[in-house]
Amino acid sequence: MTLKVFISYAKEDQKAAIIYYDLLLKEGVAPWLDIKKLLPGQNWAAEIEKAFSDSNLVILLLSQKSVNKRGFVQREANDAVERLRYKLPTDIYVIPLLLEPCEVPIQIANRLQYIELSTPGAWDQVRASLNIAAEQQSVILEKGSLFDKFQIFTEKYEDNWVGMPGHDIKIDYPRFQSSQRPDAAHELSLLFGGRASQALLEERQKPWEQVPDVFTEKDSTLSQNGRWDDFDIVYCNSRFLSLTYNIGWYGAGAAHPNSRFETYNFALLERVYPVTLEEFFSDADSALKVISKISIEQLGREFWERTGEKPDEFQTKWFNEGAGEKLEHFKSFTVNSSGFTFLFPPYQVSNYALGRWITTVSFYDLLNYLSEGGPYKLAAGE
């Protein structure tokens, strides 16, 4: 397979980004750079979002200007680093490259090895990383990803129709195989295959719903409704499965795309059972207070790490309202062996430019409220 590489950079570093785009082409990968790929009439924000979602690897070009600049380069970096949570420790998904000596943001420096491109032999190391990433992706494509008793493959539906408005749809979904749990694998495959089919049918624009007076340029992506779904397996053992969908969409004529999450959690016993957040607790109201308090504290700390500033009164109010003590605020959650992860889409707790937000709350912090007969022991492997 050809490795799809998304290049994230600050506009001030455009000349350097073009140089490394050309170098990546020579390495036999498929780089995506806005200045090279965007066409006249396309909605640039939507195309960037789609390319980012579809990439196998993200290269962050960092400089003194980019690390101090808010905007899309910051948003892409945040989202790419957060997605590392769902990769194996050995997976190469984000490669930070320093165009010049600069202070690497905390959320990147704490998680990833980076290299200054002026270092002798730096590009040889980049080439080695690209080769490893390409090999990893080829194995996943051919053999699927192994999670406990399940082999999980990625399937895809795509549909494009040029209309007024038209649509551009890409829906990824997991297909499960298991010799030890064939019934569970079959049910899960049916569920997510059906979800993908339903999403595809719902997003198609109908011939009798065309509005040519509004969408006058039929071949422009500004007249295209877009939907792109990709999933991550968060956690899977023999008795519990947790996964998340990242859903991006664009409404024809809108200023920019948006995104949200769908999360799925299942107990894998003699049959497959969907699990809600409330089912983990004997006292859900008290647990929610703890989850809210910890999440708000983490959001404030993460804001400082992303921006170098403490959240002001307005931002603090946003955190308190978006992560307040309401179950609806925490409907997007995943589970692993040690606790919960809560996902917040753009606008729920902060502005669009800062992207997605994630908080984690351990089972330990909620021990007083976990139900003895509930599903947390299945996730914990007990």
C-alpha cells in the first residue's frame, strides 16, 4: 500500500513545507499538503479535515513561529497527538520535525521523539520511520489488527455524487473475525456494517432535493455535503470491547466542517451486550460529580499546555458548563482496563480552533461508586 502522509505546518513555513512535500514524494509515499492539493473552488477547511482523517501518518513541521501560533496547525497537532491514545506503543503515527531550534510543545515533547532537520543524518532517520510505518500499515491491511481473541479489519464505503448540493461520503467500519468467539465476531460485524450502510444512505443527497438557485456551481466542493467516519479500537479483551468513531461532516455552503464522536462499549459474555455509563455505578449521581470535577481540572491543565496561558474567566465558564454535572456531557466515553476516557467535540468545552478534548478518570477515583455487579470488572480483566 502507499502510505498517506498529512503535512501540518504554519503558513509562515510554507516554502519549507513544499520542500519536504517534494522529498516525501521521492520516498514513494503519498503526501498531502494544502498548497499542493487544494483546487480552486474547494472548501479548504473541509478538504483539510478529510485529508487529515484519511491519513496513515501525520508529519508536524515545527518552528519558532508555528509552536507559538494558534489556528489549524495547533488544532491538527492536538488532534494527532490525542489519537496516539488509540495506537499501539510501537506504532508510528506522528513524526514531529523541527525546521529550526524551537521549544517543542509539552503535549508533543512528553509523548514523541522529535528530531531537528539540520542534524546530520536526520532525513535518513525520517526515511527509516516512514519505512516502518508503511510496513505496519501493510500488515494491518493484509492481516488486520489483533486484539485478544479478535482479528479486526477495516472496511470502507465511499460514495460521491456531484449535485446542487451533492455529496462526498467515506465511512470506515470494523469487521471482526475470531475462531474462539465466532458468534460475537459475527454480531459485531453485522452491527458496524449496518451502521456504515445506514450512515451512507442517510447522507446521500436526493435528486428531488436539489437547490440550483442556491448552489449554482455544480462541480464545486462548496456544493458538496461531506461525511467521513473513521474508527479507533480503544480497548479489547476477551470480555469487553470499547471503540470510538471520529465523525466529520460538512454542510454545503458552510464556513467550515465540524466533528463529533460516537462511542460504543460492549460486554462480551455468552452474548454481546451494549453498556451505558450509568451501568458502571451503584450511585451514578455521586460518580458524575467526581467525573465532572476531575475533568474540569484536567481541561484547565490541558489548556495551559496547549496555549501557554491559564484559562480566563470566559474559558473557565466554558469548561464548567461543557463538563458540568450532567450525564449528557459525558455521553461520549470509552473504557480500558484502568478507567474511563471522556471525549469532547469542538464547541462543547472550547473553541473550534483548539480541536478535540479528552479527559481520563480512573476506576480508583470512583471505587466508592462502582457497582459490584456492574461491567467494570469485565474491562479490568477480573
